[in-house]
Amino acid sequence: MNVHLSTKGRWVQMRLGVFGGSFDPVHYGHLLMAESCREQLCLEKVLFVPAGQPPHKRQRQLTPAAHRLAMLELAIGGEPGFEICRYEIERREVSYTVETLRFLKGQFPQAELFLLVGADMLNDLPNWREAAEICRLAIPVGVRRAGTPPPCLESLRAIMEPSRFETLSRLQVDMPQIELSASEIRARVASGKSIRFRVPKAVEMYILHHGLYKDAPANGPVIKQSQVC
């Protein structure tokens, strides 16, 4: 699999953030979350992992991978702290977080991996496929929006090694409150509304040029990551 990492050969004993999602489309909320994690966790890189077909979104057909990947490249191109990992998108089958982490650990065995998720998802993580293995391969970090309570970590204690849980308990990433979702952006495009300042300009122009999301539901729900990731 092509991981598309420009500095792969030098990534030894580095701190790498793993940020998965459908990125359909990528927007400023994604970028702000990634940058908050990079800065506050002292990460050398944040790896954006666009999904092929995630298990929690089988009810909705994703935009073709080539478009989602192109928009992501436009959004983070030239940013030295961000890279794209194509592992899931090239598999073209249902992808689970644990499989992606195994792959990345195989590529970078000496790197310390941090799984970047929304703070509200940490309580659900024990229900994900091979949750204990996920926590062995990477330290899950919940990103908290301003004005929201800190995540409850107790549900993770039983599936994590004590030393790793202690590390997790000391980690917290805060980001500004920003109300953006990909489903809202798709709905705005479908209803002919502007998406300026919600996505990077290059992404906005790509969406308009290729006629993406014109048939999206006008009031689609904000879809959260499922327990089976």
C-alpha cells in the first residue's frame, strides 16, 4: 500500500497523530482540530487517513475516493506538519481503526502513535473492534471543544495497560468551539448556499467545478463515528 509519506525513512521514535475520517468534504473544523493536536501534543506529523468505506457510514454512499483525496490534498498541501496516508482509501473495502493502526505500526515501529478523536467518542471506544489492541498500538486522545466538559476516561481503564492509561490521563487537547460538519456543508451546497469560510478556497472551487453534493440531502444529520470503528 502507498502510504504517501514524504519523510518516511526518517520517522524513527517520533510522535505521530492519526486522524481518520471520511473528509467528505474536508473543512476548517478538521484542520483546526489537527493543528490543535499537533501543537498541544508536540506531534511531528498529523497523518490524515481518508476512509475507503468506514463501517459506521454504510447507510450513506461516500463521494468517490478520488474526489475526497483531491480535496484533502488541496486543503493541506504545503503544510509541513500534515501528511496523507492512503492505506484505507486504497483498500476499497470496509476499514477498521485497528487494522490501520497495525499497518502504521508496521511502517513506523519506533514511532509513538496518537489516535485523534472527538472527546465524546472516548466513552464509546471500548465497544470498537479490538479496542484493547487499539489502545496498545496508539494512545487515544479526545479533543475537547471550548465550553464542553472534559472527557470521562474511566471506561478505558479496563482495556489499557496502567502505564498507558496514566499517560492518557495527563493528555488533553482543547480547541475553539466551531460548529461545522461535513453534512451541513453538503446540505448547503445542495440548497445553493455559500460555503465560503467553511472550507479552504481551493476546496470550495473544486466542489463547484466538479458539481459535488448537488444531490445531497438538504438537511442531513450530523453523523458521528460509530462504536464499531
